[in-house]
Amino acid sequence: MEHEQSRRLGKRCVILIVIVVLIVISAVVFGLTLKSAFESTFLSRCEKFDQYDCKKVWDAFQQAYVNKDPCKVPVEAYDPLIAAAPFKPQCNRMMFWSKTKDVVHGFTEKRDCFVTLEDTLLGSVLDGLTWCGKEGSKDTNTTGCPGWSDCENNTVRSFWIRASAAFADVACGNVTAMLNGSINTPFNPTSIFASVEVPRFIASRVKNLNVVMVIQKNNISNCTDPYLKNLTQALDKGITYSCKDVPESQIQECGAKPEIACGDCW
């Protein structure tokens, strides 16, 4: 009787151990899957661009935030990443935007007239993604990361500020910017466009800044908005400025009709 009880107890122990091992293995595999999913997305997006060593770019990217407090990642932490995938000047084709992301990308996805930050390797690879590290860990986390305004030097915010600065540094020729006429301050001094990009437009490289004010039915602002005086004053001396109110429907129509020349879209 005692032998039978001992045998049953032994079987239960074995089953329990197997269950525990399976749980541990599942947790490890699940963790690796989460980590590799982000890396896979990064690399697959990167590989759409030629002439880049995507593994080198990935390593430089991780260097910025891995094993760090996600609220203590300064803008300059991404300098090695910018060096690994530097932005290339595309004179007369560079498009900047503020609060008009969907309109801008709805247009550039259909027409090869302009290039935004999100059309470049680094912008494309990280567009729409969230990531951060943690002190004492080599993992890339995609949950539990601070939001854009939770802390100044958070992982994602620092990247976009650094990338925006680098993109603006190579702006040249005629530069275009789409601003939102449906808000009170289309040129908001706290926006990345106003605080980071515009100050880097240098007259020796940039000839004109052409603003496209996107007009909708519920429009609040237009090219006569007094806030735009702050934009003209912020421009480097020697850069000319123009602004045109353009209905969003006109931009969408031009995007859908390749027979319309890019210069005739507005």
C-alpha cells in the first residue's frame, strides 16, 4: 500500500515538474518572440532600402537606449545611429509638416514629388513604433515605455528630435512645409517643426520656404494667420517665404492623378 502511494506521489511530482518546465520554456520563448518581433520589423523595413548594412544600423540603434532608464536617453544618444544611416540632401524635394501627417503621407505615398522624414530609412523604420530599454536589461521593450510627454528625454521623443534635426540639416533648395489650417496655431513654437527644424534652415543651402496651408471645412487659420509672422522672423536672413491656402480635397485629387504635374498641385 505504501509502495503504491509512493509511486503515485512520484508520478504527480514528475507531472508537476514537467508542467513547471513547460511554463518556463513558454515564458522564455514568448519573451524572445516579443523581442525579435520588434527587431524583425526594424530589419525588414530597413532592407527595403539599398546600400545600408541593416545589422550595423540595428546595433547603432540599440546602443542609444539598451540598459538605460527610458526617461534618461538624451537626444545625442542617437548620434551613432544618425552616423550609421546619414540623411542625404534631396534639394527641392524635401517636405516638412506639422499636424498634417496623414495628409502629407497620403500624398507622398502616391506621388514621388516630395520626400518626408518618414520616407527616409530611419524615419520609415521607426514610424509608428514604440520602444525603450531598462536599466540592467539588454532587451528592447515595446510596452511599459513612457509616453511622448511623460518625461523630456524619453526614448522615442529623443529619437524623433534628433532625426528631425538631422533631416533639416540637409534641407536645400526650395523647401516645402504643410501646416494645418484647422488649428489655432499652425506654427506652434513648441512643435518640432518650429523648435527644431526651422532654426536649421540655413540661407546658404535653403533658397525658399514654401508653406502649404491645408484648408478644410472647419478651417480656423490661413496664410494671413498672425502666428506665421513668427515663422518669417525665425527664418535665416536670405531665405524667401511664401504661403498658399490649399484645400485638402485638392491635395488628395492631385495625389490620385499622376497626370497632374507636381508643380501644379498647389
